[in-house]
Amino acid sequence: MWVKNRVVFRGLMIACTLVAACGGSPHDTTMEVSDGGGVDAVAANPQIAFFSRPTPTDEWTPTTLSFWGDQVAVRLSGLGSSSQVTVTAKSASYQSSADFKVKADGSVDLSADAPVNGGYSGVDPDGLFWSMTSDDPTTTEAYPIVVSVSSSGETLVSATLNRYWTPPKVFPIPVTDNGLNGVFVTPASSGPHPALILFGGSEGGLSSGALDAEYYASLGYSCLGLAYFGASGLPNTLAKIPLEYFKTAIDWLKARPEVDPAQIGVMGGSRGGELALLLGATYPDIKAVIATVPSGVVWASLSGTQAAWTLGGVDIPYVPLAADANPSFSTDADGNQVEVDAPIYLTSIKEASASALMTATIQVEKTNGPILMLAGQDDQLWASCTLAQIAMDRLTMSGHASTHADDFQCYAATGHNVYFPGIPSMDASEYQDTFGNLFWLGGTAAGIAHAARDSDARIRKFLRASLGAN
């Protein structure tokens, strides 16, 4: 049966464990290169150069300071007659490494060369970063990231790459006006800027919305990261949340001088993705919707016994949980039992009456702007590709998809985690709640990382087209 207070987790807290950006501060990243086979460091002249680009379709540019979400290339030169080197990335308890053959000119380009051995395979500029693993996976505090390369105990060269989550003079401002609980983050440059309202899923609280707000403020948007339950002054759980709360947030943003009131979007993940679709269908002030691992139908509260959302004091209809809708269980690579929740939703969809499905389906075609949905084909928490397809079908049949250029991407080898690029994803396929229960999220480390990079580029392009700014 339905497990009370289960967490529909978006994966952002995984990012928080590694990125000191949870506190909004810049971080230092160090790269070192050491010889895997005894190169003559005197005869050679080892060098490291860093390059970055906002998205994979942009040009590489030299850098010593890059935005966290930008893709980074590590290029080595002057390795002399060495035939192979090992490049290792380190960050507190996290580490990754890969071996590379040195070309005849003494160079290695991690953005163009595939490793011959290591934690990832194939040409992948992000590979050294997402393949990092930790010897202390229980660590939850944020800390600066240091990336280093070492091999055989001999370091040939090291270099430092500084990365930032939020640029200087960009700080979150607490928002408690009119019953709101959130943070406002706006670019340092003068506005007005297009704006985003950002929130998490059934993990509750402010952490996901606040982290998103800092990230997208760095890209030129005035952002309101918002909690809607599980925080001071708000309901304790995801049950009977009034959509009017978000209308208050929209009106608050429209009154800010840093905000272009005609260019406001919303972004949420998991249950927050469901919410984002609901808000777009309800309030015409919303001109763009980004929903990650969402559902095109409304679901019940976390207890499964009452409405999750209300409008005008009336419960918003939801798909009832089937009496025989139970999770399944599997065993992870370490032999631990993990809960698989996708069958709960698939069974409930299958057994719901046509009328129940119709009334619970979100009328996404009413949205006054384009919609971007991102989901994982291997989502084992609630089958987000299947649930998002319900919304995409409505958008297509209504003509909204053609008039507004809606986009839906279902990523293979990706589960319930579609999050920021450059974050280690080796442990992103499962989630442990505060009670020690393990939930299977799905996907592979490489699949999750590649989806993160593509979705970041897709979101940036979508926001530029729909709201403007960076």
C-alpha cells in the first residue's frame, strides 16, 4: 500500500552535498597531472589549460573562472615522450581518475580524447566530474571542490580552476511578505529582468527552490525560490496547498523593480513539476513553464487520502490510488533492498476510471506560453516519461505544441534525477530517506550526467526564447 510521507526526490540535495553553492560562494577547483609511467619532467614542459563554454553548441574559450553549469575542457600539453598519463580529479572525499594516451605532439584533450581506462568511457568533457565517487557517501555538508590529478605518486603539473555558483554581489534575500516563505535572488546588473518562480517537490522546505534561484539568477533572471510546505508559516505536509499562495508570489514579483512583470515563468521538479504545469494552466501571468520529471495528472497528498492542491477553497481532483497499488522491491549493487514506487502510479493510472482520469488531467493547453518538460525513461519513482506524455498528448492534440513550440524530452538511461550538470552522479540512482529507507530512482551514472548536460542547454535555450535575458 501507499507509504505515508514518501519522498518524491528531485536530486538537488545530492548536488548540495557536493556544491558549496548551497551557501552561494565561489569555489576553487584544482587540476594536477601526473605521469602514469615515469615521464622525464625536466625534459618535458607539462602544461594545463582550461576552457569553458555555456552549452555544447557554443565555442570553447580559455578560462580560469567559470560558471558552475558551464562545460569545462581540460587540455594538457608538453608531456614530452610520455605514452600515457593519469588525470585525477579530487574534491574533499570525492575523487575520480582516468588514464589517457598521449598524442605524438605531447598533448591530451579531455574534451576530444577518450580515456583508455578509468571511471568513465568515451569522449566526454564532463566525464572526470560526474564519475567522482566518495569514500564517505554519508557526508552532507557543503564544501569547496578541489580537483586534482595524481599518478604513481609523482606530480608533473597542477593548476587551479575557479568556479562559481553565484557571481559577486548576488545574494539571496529572505522573503516573508504576505505569508510567503522564500528567497529572492536577482542579477547584480540593473533590471528589470525576466523572472522565475522556482520550487522543489515532495521533499518540502526551501532548499531546492533556493538552490535553483541562485543558479538561474547567475544566468540573468530575477528569481524567487519558494517553499510551499515543510517550512515556517506553511503547512507541514503536501496536502491542500492553495494555488492562491503562488498567485501571491506572482503579484509580489510583478511589484519588484528588478522584475519585468510581463516575463514571468515557473520551474519545478517531481511533484513540483506537477505543480508547475498546474500553475501554468491556471494563471495567465505565467509566460513559460519548465517541469522536470513531472506528471500530467494530479496526484493526492503524501498520505494518499486527500487533495494535494486546492483552488478557491475547492479540492483539485486527483487520480485515486488503486487499492492494490503497491511498490515493488529490488536489490542494489551493494545487496541492499530498495523500494521501487513506479508501480504505484502505473497501477493507479491503469485502474482509474475514464472520468477520474479526465478530471485529474491538467489542462496544460490553457497555458499562456511555451512548456518544456524533461523526464527519465528509467524513472523508477513515478514513471515520469509516461506521466509527462499525458501532458504532451494534450498539448499536441490542442495545437498548443505547434503554436508555442512546446518541448518534451524523455531521456534514456535516466531516472528521477534530472539535475545540474557537472555534479557527480555515481550515486544518483537511489535515495535514502531520513529513516534509512532506500528508494530506487533509476538511470545510470553516465545517462544521468548526459541528461543533465543536455537538459541544462535545453533549459537555457528555452528561457532565452520564452523570457529573454542570457
